[in-house]
Amino acid sequence: MLTVTFSVGGDGILFEVLNGVFERPDWLEVLNRIVFAIIPSGSGNGLARTIAHQFSEPYHPHPTLAATLALVKRHVEPMDIVRVETRSKIMFSFLSAGWGLLSDIDIESESLRMLGGQRFTLWSLARLIGLRSYTGKVSYLPLDERQQQQLPKMSTKTSVDPANVDFPDEVLLETAEMRTRLGSWYSAASRRSAYFSMVGSVYQSTTGSNNEEDEENGTKTPLVYGPGSQVAALTAPVPDNWVCLEGQFVMVHASYQSHLGEDCLFAPRSKLNDGIIWLLIVHAKATRSQLLHFLLGLSTGAHATSKDASGSIELVPCLAFRIEPDVSEQGYITVDGEHVEYGPIQAEIFAGLSRILVP
């Protein structure tokens, strides 16, 4: 039987819940046993909007009724999870990762959080006026020819027998008040870590402790388990079969869901469990006029279908990517809307690793 775990809040709360699972040595058993569910009450709510979009359901700003109906219907869908690695942390993501314009808007608009989703609109205008570009290198692993031919890949509505989903006796409820933000994660540079083969390739610590000592400041940080990387390490050279771009960028943003927010249709062809990362690359040569049309198109997905002859804006499907910003510059990198350290970051997708409750 599967147990449903509800998260009440925005995408950031589910990010914390998901990464809490990967702090457990039995993470694989837990993922096989639980179903994630979200009651959206944040300012972004990208995953909730994605679910409504994919299953052609109306999106309600007051989510109680929709959540109740989903619970009654017992439909469960596999959902992709992305493993994200920085110089010092490993984390797991379900929504997006980005560098540049959209990350700037997300982090810098925090002071306007009381405005809800409107904070993103207001700060988008501010950032468009004070446009910034960033120097760095972007690399990605493209889909092969067969995978390209399968786009878009449609998913089935239910892949788990509803009779095997445990409702409602063991519904676990997690809210923002119950779980605080974690300030740090597993150190990828630790000397006490290793790769093991356990149901495929799995990353885990060699110690039996639940925490690891940070050698620099003496603090305890949670260990992170989970599937091991299937691509070259962040510190290794980019493989020859990756596409590499170098120069100045306004933004690079990756999404594995169709929506980044209630009014942001970022990747219209994306599905919950298609095993694809949609990587948007905006080069510094893009004009303010192009960027304005791009931002306006995010509400309808028009940016993904319009042709850009100049090559300033491109949306490419891929399986993994690496961003290497010039660390002498100041900027923001986000994962699921959460601020992470500014520096090299690499991500790869694991198709259908988790389950989500859908209408």
C-alpha cells in the first residue's frame, strides 16, 4: 500500500520534503511507499499548476476542493526527479534550476512577497529596465535522434492501481510551520564518501551517522543519499557528446515541469514523467524588445513556439546540463526557487523516480 504525504504551501515546501526523504538511508524504500501531494498556498505554485494543465483540469486559487477531489479519485502519476550537484552540495529537484534573469527576479523580489504572484510581474519590469548579463559556459547533453522523434511524449493518467493507494487513514500532512529551511546539505567534496552499487547506481555516505562534520566551521550537515550520477562529475571535463556554449548570457533556466508558476507556462511540451529537461538559453545579444516579448509570452507559452531568427533565445530538450558562471561576477542561482551557492552547477534527470497525486 502507498501512503500519501501532503505538503501545504508553495513549491519550496515540497522541495524541503523531497530532500528530507533523500536524507534517509532507506530513501528508495520510502519513494516506493509514498505518494507526494501538494495543496498550493505559496506565491509560485508551479507544480500544482502543471498538474492542472497536464490533466486539463481548472486551476483553483483556493485549493481545498481540488485537493479533496484528487484524494477521492486516487489517481497517481510517476514524476521525474533531477539530481543537482554544486561544488559543496547535492540536492534533488522536481521543478527547475536557473541562472540569470528569472533567478534574479525570484530572489530579489522576496521583499515583495506580501503581493503574492504579482511580485514577479513587478520585478520583471525592474530587471528589464536594469538588464544584466553574465559571463560563463553552458553545456548540455542533447537528446539522441530517437528521443527527438518521440517528442512530445504523452504520459498515461494513472500508472498505479488506485486500490493500492492508502487513503485516508495514513495521510501525512506537512506545512511550512512544521519544517524549517535547511541551511546546508551534504558536502560533495567530503573524504568520507563513496559510490556504491545498490539497486543500480546509488550515492550514499560510508558512515553510519545521520550527520557529517563540516571541516571548515565545525557544524553538522545532513548526509544525502539517492541515485548516483550517470554522467561525468562536475569536476571532470565536459564529455565530447555534450553541446558547449561559451560567452555572455542574460539567463539560462531549466524546467522539468510545464509551469514555473501559476501564470508562467515555461515548457508547454513538458510532461511529469517524460525524462526530459527543457533548457532555455537567452544570449546577451537579445534586445530588450525581444526580452519583453519573451516575458509576455511566458503567460501563454508563446515564447516556446515563436521562431527567433537571431538565435538569441533557444529552448532545447536535454538529459543533463552544466552551468559554469564566472565567479568573479555577482549573481544568483536557484533550484526550485531556493537560493543556492553561486558557482558551477550540474543537473541530470531520473525519469519517474517519485509519485505525485493528480486529479
